[in-house]
Amino acid sequence: MKHVVVLNPKGGCGKTTIATHLAVYASTLGLRVALADHDEQASSHDWLKSRPRRCAEIAAIAAYDGAAIEGDFEVVIHDMPATAIFDHASIAEASSKIIIPIMPSPIDLKAAMRLWMKLSNSGWLDDPNIEIGVVANRIKNNSKYVQTLNAFIEKIGLPHITTLRDTQNYIRSLDAGLTLFDMPPNRVADDLIQWQPLMEWTGFFDIEDDELLELFGAQGDVQPGADQMVSYEDMQAEQLAEEGLGFEQY
């Protein structure tokens, strides 16, 4: 069983977004997946409740309510709360991968520095059984502070796995119980490519950019537009159509 922990005591950095996308990616590949929500806000748990029936199955574990991980799972994704990391030290220590999402702001970098110091003092950074990597999250084009974020990641010496851009596609898909991996690939091709390094890093499967797009239904000649976004109305219409419904019934 592979355990992947999405961790950062700083709230609002995108832990749930990354955790849900990892769970969908693994489940779509045919792996038996559980999503363990450790946050009392239950964001991951609520997202799973709203997930359409047609989607690949993901087991929900309400870890915030004391539920244990029971089942024959191949992958368990842990969505951690915004709290002291050592409140959940046993979970992180038992994981094989720890992902730290960081946003480009002074407050987030200060919080990330404190987290790095705690990880260093705990000995986790030197543990050969734990791989820790950073995801630069919600990055806007031409943001000056991105350079500061990149310099910080280089300074702390943790792998910079990938950079995810700031787009409403994430909000719109999550609101519908979906992820970008559930969306029409032609519309989110730029974003899917940004996820490819993270998927390789998790070790679920090694896959190239064109293979990733093909896996989720895109053609090989996709020419994505950098500013292309998915309409929420179109998303709902496609979802309802696949479930045999129409807007008159919605």
C-alpha cells in the first residue's frame, strides 16, 4: 500500500485540490484508492459526496472523525489539516511520499520556512524512506513574487516537482465533484501537462505528456490555448448528459 500525504500547516494553499486530483488520477488508472480526509472541515469528504456516479470509485475515509484505514487499497491519499504537523506525525512517518504545496506570497513562504525547519529538526529530511517534494501552486503569469518562491524552493533544497497555474478550472471542476482529469482534455490540456511531473514523482506510473493527454481522451494533435477555461454551464450539461439527464430535470 502506497501512502501519499499532502501536508502544509498553512491553510488555503491547495492541499485538498492536489489530494483530490491525485486520488482521481490513481483511480482512473484502475488502482484501488482511498482518500483519507484528516481535516475537520471535511472538504475532501464533501467533494466525494458530490462526485458523479459515472466516475471511478474512490473510497472515503473520515479520518477527522477517527475512522481507520481498512480495506485492500493500493493507494491512500491523505489530505491533512492546517495544524501542527506533529499532531499527525505517525501518518507522515508511515508515508512514502509527502507533497508540500506552497503559494507565492510572503505569508506562505514564512509558513513554509517554519515547516522546513520542523521537518529538518525531526529528521524527516534525512529519512531515506520518505520522499518530500514541493508543488508551487496557484501561480499567476508574470507574477514577480514567483521568482522569490522559486529561489526559496532552491534554497531549502527540496525537489520542485511542478508548478500549477492559477485558473478557475480547478474551482469549477471541484464544485461539480470533479477534477481536471474528469474534464474534456482538449479544454484543460495545458493544466494536464503541468500535472505530468507530479504523477511521475508519485510513482503510480511513469508517463509522457502526450501519453497523459491520450489516456484522458485527448488527441495527439491537441493545441491547447493558455487562457482556455471550462464553462461551468458546459461542464454541468456534459455531466448531466452522460448520466442521461437534461437541464429540464436538473
